[in-house]
Amino acid sequence: MANLKIKVFKDGADGPETTITIPLDVLRKASKLMPMHIMSSLEEKGIDINHLLHATKKDKIQGTLLEIEEHSKNEKVIISVE
């Protein structure tokens, strides 16, 4: 089963400060379970979870979907399907 992974890196760290792993089947059925601070953070960066879910279902996408670096905050967010 494929999972959506969201990894948040801060202060130039080699490893993620936060990792969220959500099975795609669960996310498709219950996208409202995602913590609001994560949804807000993603929306601020222009990321639409519903659009991502549609793309992964339609195109059977695997690997890194988005990698966002916010240099002013020294943050990086990686969204992938594994």
C-alpha cells in the first residue's frame, strides 16, 4: 500500500524534524484527519492535498512529488509517495 509522506526539515538539519506518514487509502477517505497546522502550512505554500490525491490515484505516481525550500525560514518540506 502506498503512503503519502510529509517531511519537515528546519534549520538546515540533515534529518527531518517532523515526519507524517499517511496511507493513501486512508487519506482519500479521511483527509480531514491531517493536523490543522500541517494543512495550514501546506495551504500557505500553495499545496492542495485533494489535488495531490487525485494525481496519485489517476497516474499511479511514486517518489517525490514536491520539494519546497523556504530560505527565509531555513525550512524545507518534502512530499512524496512511497
